[in-house]
Amino acid sequence: MEIEITSQLSALAHPNRLALFRLLMRRYPDAVPAGEIAAALAQKANTVSSYLSTLSAVGLIRAERQGTSLLYRAQLDGLRNLFDDLLSDCCHNRPDICPPTVAQTPLLPGSDRPLNVLFICTGNSARSIMAEAILQQHSDGRFHAYSAGSRPSPAPRPEVLSLLRANGHETGGLRSKDLSEFSGDDAPPMDFIFTVCDHAANEDCPAWPGQPMSAHWGLPDPVKAKGREAERRLAYQQTYDALRNRIRSFAALPYETLDRISLQHRLDDIGRHTPSE
């Protein structure tokens, strides 16, 4: 046991390997290609390959082949074993020394206050803006929606605002916002955080007070759609439809019957599938 713990801690002691592992934890349960990992960390491919090999050898990540591609996913069993060994051995299972880090009480929208939901993408000009408007319309007072960008654009895309208005959304208060607006002492406490683009999901976001639940609901960026005007409009419409379906599923979850682990699995499932109408 001691050898395994020291090997895992040694693997994580290197700052770049730790950054890689944290990236895969942010993306969990997704598996991420090595090339995307190298680009996100601004590291050479052979260097990242060495880091991946080290973390795989100690059971903290695992490789999965999909077609001709090799993808990497955080190995939660290895991480849990590390935590269990440390907490059982060092803390002697005393809750006053090592208490649970997350309260296990269920989240109930509307019980004391609306639950706050933050949608994050890079520019906060299209996908996250759509998600904010859609959830706000479907919240029934149980949720309050926000959105922000890691590198926000000057303003939401005109195509997005036009599409939202055509679908009956109020757009007067929508604006592109920086993540820093939601990390200060006076920021509203978040209960859920959803990344809607891979780039934002790969970035190291602020440490959110209260440990809100999170999931990755990545979708292609409609801003990058090519072709004729009708094809570009279709890309925006498809993104809107996918977000609306996911958000409807999110709002309809039976929160009163779900513990936090079950709720997390449901949030992940919503991000992996686009429910039909």
C-alpha cells in the first residue's frame, strides 16, 4: 500500500503532470485525445506522451482506443484508492480530522432559494448566452441562470440575439461577461456549473466556493460554421435546439429523489446525449 501511495503522489508531484491530471478530471467522464491535451497544456506531443505514461502506470488515468485514436480518461478507482488509503491511515477514519469535503444533502430547487446555474464557454457570445436565456425561460422560479466566458467577446452575436427573440426570449439583459464577475466575494453562490465548449472545459477555472456540481455539455461552435447564410443559420438553430433539449431535461430531473452521486450521473448523461423532442 505504501509503495502505491508514494508512487501516485510522486506522479502528481510534477506540476505539469498534475496539470494534465486536473485537466482530465475537469473533463471526466469524457475521454480526451492526446493531441487535444497537448494543445490545452501548450506542451510538445512527446512530452505529454511521457506524462500520460507515468500517470497510467500508477493507475490514475487509463487509455482507451476509439477507432484509430487513443483517448485518455481519469481513472477514478485509482484516485479513490489514494484518498481512501490516506484518509484511513492518516486520519484513522476520524471525521473531526478529515471530514467529508462535500455535503451529501440533495439539491432542491426552490426549497430556500432558486438554484444558481452558470454556463461557461470561451467567448460568451453564442452557446452560453443561449443556455442562459433558455434556462431563465424554463426555470419556473426554481433556477437562476448566468453565463460567462474565459475570454469574453465584446458582446453576444447578433445572430444569437435574433434567434432568441424569434423563440420568445427576453434579450435586453444579455451581455458577454468575464468569469471574474462570478469569483468575487459578492458573487452569487453557484450550485451548478456547465461548460458548453471543449476549450473552456480544458481550462483551469477558479475554485468555486461551496463546491457546486459541474458537468461538460460541449457542443460545436456555431460561430465557426461555414457555407451559405442558410447553412450558418441552421448551425445556430441546431445549437439552440440541442441546448433547449438538454436544459429541459435538466429542469425536469426528480431532484427530491436524487442524492448527489445520482444527480451527477444524470448531469453527465444529459451532456452525452441530446434528448429528442
